[in-house]
Amino acid sequence: TVNVQLPKTAAVLSLDPQTKTVKVGETFSSNIILDTANGPIDGVDVYALHYDPSILKVIDDVPNQKGVQIQPGKIIQYNAANMVDETTGTIKFGQISAGGTTFTGKGVLATIHFKAIGAGTSYLKFDFNKGSTADTNAAHKGKDQLSRVVDAIYGVIPK
């Protein structure tokens, strides 16, 4: 008999771009990218992503809903959570699939539109512990498939 060992999937959640410098008053976008490493994913939670609210302001992408939200991507069907706490600089976002559907591949999970409001450096950092489903994760059938996250750093210079 032939025994083939396939490598375990190693999904990655990253921010694109990872680095950027803008001037105060400028707006720009940052994509949250999900790469499933060819493994199936049926739910993703960004719980949470932190930024410096004295340097960056999230632009509301769903103005007809109460609160501030980021722009959902189209790779997974249903939004389970989408909220921005502008006071603490915390973004929480989650999507789930339905009916046994999954996403496999690489795509934009969500897009964050920022306005630079103060000079300085803002780190964008995911809360992440490998194997935990109580923080940022990408799961399939309830098991975290996320192997790592890639944070970002954005600089804002005076006008």
C-alpha cells in the first residue's frame, strides 16, 4: 500500500498593505486577506484588531446601520459581527457560511477605510493565539485552522 501524507493546512490572516505612510487628512484602505492554504474554512472571526484612534479614524462603510462598520468582503456569505469601537481603537468582525459551504483559496475578507487624523505611528495588531477559537481565528467545523496572522504598521506625517 501507498501512504501519502498531505501537509496540514496553515491558513493565514494578513493586512495589506503591511506598511504605509500617509499625511494627516489623507484617506486610505487596508484589506484583511484570508489565505486558507487550500484548506476549507467555514467561519472567520477577527476578535479583535487594534489600532491607535488618536492617529487613525475608521470611515463608516455601512452608514445606514447604527455604529461604525468596516466593508465586508464577498468570500464568505454572512456577517456575524461588524463593529468598530472608535474610543478604544478596536475592530471586531466575523463571517460565517451556511448550508455546509466553505471557502478555499485567497481573498479579501474585509476592507478597512481609514482617515489619518494625527501624526504618529499606529500598529494594527490582531489578538491571536494559535489554536484558540476565542480570539482571531479561521475555522472549519469548529476547529481553528489559522496558523498565523500578519500585523501592519502605518505612519502618519504632518501635512
